[in-house]
Amino acid sequence: MIVSTVIEVTLGVYALTAAVEGYLFARCRTYERVLLVAAAAALFSGGVFSDWLALAGALPLLAVARLQIVRRRLALGVSPS
């Protein structure tokens, strides 16, 4: 119970920080920042449903940000690792 709570709060703080700073592996667009704030709020609120909802909103954003980095590195001729 305590471990899951610590993980949820840590992810929530990370999502909120990324939304405020506007940077999640790469610059965030406005709609991405709004989704990150919503995900952070859901993670802070508690409950299994809100946690799954937050992860369903945040994980695609992480994937898109990572893809942006890979594309940028490939365009520069650098290894995408």
C-alpha cells in the first residue's frame, strides 16, 4: 500500500513538473500540458480508477515525446538510443 502510494505521488509530481515547465523529454504543446495537469490531479486524488485514468493519459504523452527525440536524432544522423 505504501509503495504504490509513493509511486503514484512521484509520478504525479513528475507530471505536474513537466506541465509547469512545459518540457517532457522535448517541448510540450499546450494540449500536452493540459493533459499532464489532468494526469497529475488524478494521481494526487487517489483511487484505482483515477490512477488508471491518469496513466492512460500520461503514457501516450511519454511515447510521443520519446518519438520526437528519436526522429530529431535520426534527422541529425545520431544514434537514436
